[in-house]
Amino acid sequence: MSEVTIVGNGPSRLGEDLSAIHHEVWGCNAIYRDTDKCDIVFAVDMPVQKEIVGTELHSQISTHYQLKC
């Protein structure tokens, strides 16, 4: 299994240097507004999901990653 860091979108992540992480980074909700260092962005908040669908980020991620169930 590969290493991954999951980063929330709360104030505790402010000041963290995501570029210093040398493996996959997953971000939550609206983190994409502040950084492009996340390999995957996932959202549980419906308004943020709709916002992401309307961005270029959505097309980049949806064509690069596929869910494996």
C-alpha cells in the first residue's frame, strides 16, 4: 500500500507546507481554493461538490482517477 496524507480544510492546516510532502496528498472540501498540491480532492459538503463540478479541477481528476469498488 502506498503512503497518502489526507488534509482537511480547517484552520489547523494553515501554515502547513504541502509541497514538502513527497507522496500522494488528498484534500477535503474547498481546500482546492487555496492550493493545487492535492492529487485528489473529495467533498462531503453538497454545495462544495457542486462548486468542484463546475471547475477545471473536476475534469482533471475525473479523467485521471477511477473509483475502485
